Amino acid sequence: MDWRLRGLQVGRGPMMLKSEENLWVNQLAIGGLGMWSGDIPLLTPHALYISGQLPALADGSLPSGTMAYKTSLCISNLKAILTAAGSDISKVVKTTVFLTDMKNFAEVNGEYEKHFGVGGSPKPARSCVAVHQLPKGVEVEIECVALPGGGVKQADEEEMEARAKG
């Protein structure tokens, strides 16, 4: 699948990122979740908003395993979307972790710490919320907000350039 993104117009409000076919068809998508942007990140000039990711494999299946493993799958799915959108996990500024049982917090947190705030990058702000249930009966879901590929400075420069062109 070709992940090159094109047709982005900075400075014209929020937009969905689109692939070459003008549709974002993500191999990680899990269908049937209703009104949900799924794996289509929403890009503004200053942020990339990624919907909550479930612990799913590329084929959409939801494997069993430890909470650490399920957390790693959620984060792997976030990483894939960030990469496809030209950003990366070091540019994540906020995450929200949803758990169906807070007794799993320590195990989820142990896996989370392996991916965020490593290599000198700052740890993102984080909320962890206990919920009654999650889509597809999963026990963990993670969403994030990240800076665009070049960060805010690049987005500002692109926005000024786009406005200058009219």
C-alpha cells in the first residue's frame, strides 16, 4: 500500500489526511464501529489527532494475551498511523488511555513507559480513564495528539506560505 500523503492544504481548518487514492485505507482498520474516524488522523496546522486504537493485529483480529501485549498492540497501531502521517511517537504530546479495569494500570503503565519518553524525548501528558466497556469488548484503548511531522514551527511556516499564495 502506498502511504505517501498528498493534497494537504495547511491553514484551511481541520482536514482528514488522504492517500494517493483520496481515501485513507488503513490495514489496521477495524470495521463496523459506526461514526468514528478510525485510522484517519485529523490534521490541523498545529496538531495531529488520532482516534483511540484497539489492541488489534493488521488483519483486524483481536488476540488474547497479557495486558502488556495488548497495550503494545495499541501503541504499535498508533505508531503506524503516526508514521503514515509523517510524524512519529516522539512528537506525541498527549495520550488518553482507556481501561475497563484499573487493576490493569500497573501492567499497562509498564509497557507504556517502554514507548513514550524514551531516547531523550519528553513524556507526553497522559490521562488514564476507567470505563465500563470498550468497543469490541477489548480491555484497553489508547488515543493521542501529536505534532505534525515537522512540528509546530514547520506547520507555522507552511501556513504562512499557503496564506501568501492565497
